[in-house]
Amino acid sequence: MTDTVLRTVVRRETHSPRTTAMLVVVVLLILALAYAAVEIILDLSGAQPLLVAPGEALNAVVAAPTALMPVAFVVGGVILAVLGLIVLVLALKPGRLSRHEMSWGERAVVVDNGVVASALAQHLSNESGIAREDIVVGVAHRAVDVTVRPPVGIPVDEAQLRRIVEEEVTLYKLSPAVRTHLRVHRPDTKES
């Protein structure tokens, strides 16, 4: 029971709800129904329609040439199918928050990607002797991108930096697992 509850809590903290997408679809449907209701009420009361009276729209469809009917149905069907596909993808595809689960014994720890990036940059600075402001770390859903900009004239062992980053990321035990990318960006000596 505890493991199921823990999994549920971690999922809620790492995935975004689809409330916004659902709310947009519901509002659009309500607006369409409200418009149809207003047009019907205006037609029944004998007032001028906002766009097209329901009877006139029906007469236009009936009076359309039979050659255009299949095209209109195909175009309408394609538009509805595309809208339906978009709504289906929004409903089924999980939204991701910028967080990872970190294994910590039997506990679940959810950490923000910014915290992971800051901790990794500080660790790399401490281990390599490179100033913290010369290290930029970005953490995405499946990747950690580290850019080191050492000052001119400071030798840097790229293999050692890569080892430090990979060992630290391995210690974090992030889920989902991430790949690490390290770049050493040396400033152009001609600029100074």
C-alpha cells in the first residue's frame, strides 16, 4: 500500500495535470453552444442574426450544388478529425514538470531541475577549482548539459571534468535517467 501511495505522490509532483487543456476545450464548446442558442433565440424573436440565421444556413446547405457537397463534407470531416486528434493527444500525453525523482533509500525525493543544476555546478566547481560563475549547467527531462568556460591560460582536463560530472549525476540516482553532455568553451584570445 505504501509503495502505491508513494508512486502516486511522485507522479503528481513530476507531471502536470491536463486541467488547462480540458478547460480550454470546455470553454470553446460552451461558447459554440451559446452562439447557437443566441442565433436561435434571435431567429425566433424575429430580430436580425449576429452572423447567419439558422434557417438561412440550412437553406444554403440544401441549395449548394451537389458537386460541392462531398468536398464540404470532406473538408469539415478533416477539420473535425484534426481537432479531435489534438484533443486526444493533449488528453493522453502526460505533461512533464521540470522535476526529477531522486532515489534516497526507501524515501522519494522530488527535486527541481534548477536545484540539480545548481548542485552539480557547485560540485564541479569545488572538485575542479574552476570558478562557479564559469560553469553553466542545464537540466532537461532526459539530459544534463554542462558548459565550462575556463579563463584564458588555465589548463583544463576535459576527461576529468566529464568523469566528475558523470559520477555526481550517477550519485543523484535521477529518475528518469539522464545523459550528460559536457562542453569546454574557451574564449577567443583575439577578443582581449
